[in-house]
Amino acid sequence: MNLALINIKQLVTVSADGNRVKTGKEMQNLSIIENGAVLIDGEKIKWLGRMEDLSMGSIKEADVLDCIDRIVMPSFVDAHTHLLFDESRENEFAMRSAGATYQEIASRGGGIISTVKEVRNTSKKDLKKNARRWLNAMLRQGTTTVEIKSGYGLDMDNEVKMLEAITELNNEEVLTIVPTFLGAHAIPPEFRDKKSDYVHLITEKVIPYIGKKKLAVFCDAFCEKGYFDVDDCRTILLSGLKHGMKPKLHGDELSSGGGAELAAEVNAISVDHLEHISEKGIDALAKASVVAVLLPGVSFFLNHPHAPARKLIDTGVPVAIASDFNPGSCMSYNIPLMMTIACTQMKMSPEEAIAASTLNAAAALNLSTEIGSIEIGKKADMIVLDIPNYKFLPYHFGENHVEKIVKNGVVLEF
Ligand SMILES: [Zn+2]
């Protein structure tokens, strides 16, 4: 045994008894052990239980972390970010405060395309340097696994540059970083009236290359009026699938456009946003067990409507929460803050918000058999929180309650 966490006031395991995801009423059940302990061997969890059942002989050789008066829970999984970018866009934030809409800003040269221009002119080295700043900060706030999308390159060379940067960061940084190809994030300026030519470029050239080089785990697309319609997205996602990338989708964000239905049809691992999901879409997701990744920070930051979290959960759709950290629509990767917004604005319970940010978020990255809960055989990715009980986490917001972080069985030093 290498490491023992003992005297844990509340051990929030989020165990799903071997299931890949929690749905419905199961999201309320966090499988809490009062006065618990966890034993770790190498990267993995070897034992967990109550202190009274722990044989002290078994931890003689181990490093011991005394968690008296502390909460231990799985570390956060952020299943949706656009973390790799160059310039921040605080000027647009100020314009929005003065009344401009997201669409008006885009028509004045702002929005995604302004970040595309910056990223095309930035070296891989500088993109990585920028990303490290955010990665270190999000790790300190308790996130140990993060998905990062490409989608600010929008041509062969720059999409590949982004995905190479993400892959290298995964090898160099402590966090587990999962790359997603999002070539269909927006229509690049040079293809303004030639969208079908751009879809052709993505499916015939870019996706086969990325697949061959294994630069992305998932293939994503932005399904929205004025961007890519359902048929475009289907073509792109099926091409991704053919080249070894599982489908993900940005769906039903600004309008109800059949995104959820498409995600169910192609058996996507997740469909994200869903602020305007239809009734039919909700039923389709529940039936296909596609994870709905909700992004409370975006609705908060843009003052847009929230996704119908209650209806999704009550219908049996597996619901996850992520940050969508990006310079335009959510400049935060603070997962406990996303939980607070989910509880106050979307009427999720603290238990549901925790399950949504750990196990279900891992399921949205197809990683929930390895991480996302504290169970024997899983990787020891955990956080120690200086709070009196787990409900305190979304309640006392805007504060970092994370005291210690365990990643792959190692206690990180800051
Ligand atoms: Zn996004």
C-alpha cells in the first residue's frame, strides 16, 4: 500500500455499483461513508470503507494523509472546454454589458472568428504556454481530467497544430487531457458562401489525417442555424466515426434544431448545451442513454436561458455538468461555481450537481470505468475539502475549498 487517507469525516464515493453513469433518482445517491478511509496501491484504489473496519497493520508501510474533519470526494472532470486560445475577449464582455448581443458582436468581427484569427497567428509553443496557465489554475480548483476541443484553427494546418498541442500537454502535464476535433465550430471566413466545400474539406482531408495520426478521441460539431445544419453534422460525425473518433455534438444551444435527436441517432457519447432541447429530443436521449452535458456557466455569463435540467433528469437522461471554458461565452473553469448555478438556477440538488461533475462527466468522456467515483480498481483521482459536509460545496460559492489533490495515487504539492 502506498497511500492511506484516514479519518475522513465524509467519504463521498459517488459509487454507481459498476454502472457507467447515474440516471434519474440514482443521481441523488452519492454512497457516502461517514468516518471513512481509502487505501491506494500505485495509481489505483485498493480498499475503502469505515475507519472501524480498517486494519492498521495494512497501512504500516503507507504514507498516511489524516483527513480529520475533512470531506473526500472524486476530483472533478471537466468534459467540455475550448481552453486552447490566445487572446482573451474582455472587450466583448464590456460590449455585452452595454447591451450588445452575442450575435451583434460576431457581426462586428468579434466572436469565434476573432479567436480563430489569433490562433492561426500563434505558434504551438505559445498556445501551450497560455494553456498551462489555465490548466494549473483548474487543477488547483480540483479538476484533474479535462477535455479540450480544437476548432479555432478551421483549416488543416491549424486544426492539426491545436490537436498536437493538446496531445503534448497531456503528455507533459499532471492532468489527464482528452482531445476533441471540432473542425465544424464555425464556417471559416475564406469559405463564407461555400459551406459545403468546407464540410467536404473536413470529411475528405482533415478527418482522415487526424484519424490516421490518432490526434483526437472525439469528433464534435456545432449544430446551429447559420453554422452547420443537422445534415452537415451527421456527415461530419459519421466521417469521424469511420476514422476512429466517437461523436459528440454542440446541440440546441441558441435554437431547437434537432441536435439532441441527431446525437441519439448516431449514438453520440454526449450532446452538449441543450438550452432549447425539444420534448422529442429529451425522449430520444433517454432512450439512447446519451449523456447531456449542461453548461450552466454559459447561460450565466451570456444571460441566456438555462437547459431544462429537471426535465432531463426526471426523464432518465444521464446529466453531466461542464464549464465550457472559452474566451467568449464562459471565462471560468470553476466547477463548484457551475454546481452553484446548477442548484440555484436549474433546480438541481447538491447531490445531482456532484454526480454530474464527477461520474457522469467522466461518462461524457467515455472514462467512467476508470475515473469519476471512488471505487476499488478505479484510478485514485480525489480531492480533500476543508468543509463540514458535501452540501457546503455549492452553498459557499466563489471560494476554493480544495485543500489537497490526489492524482493517479499521488498527493500533489503546490
Ligand atoms: Zn463549446
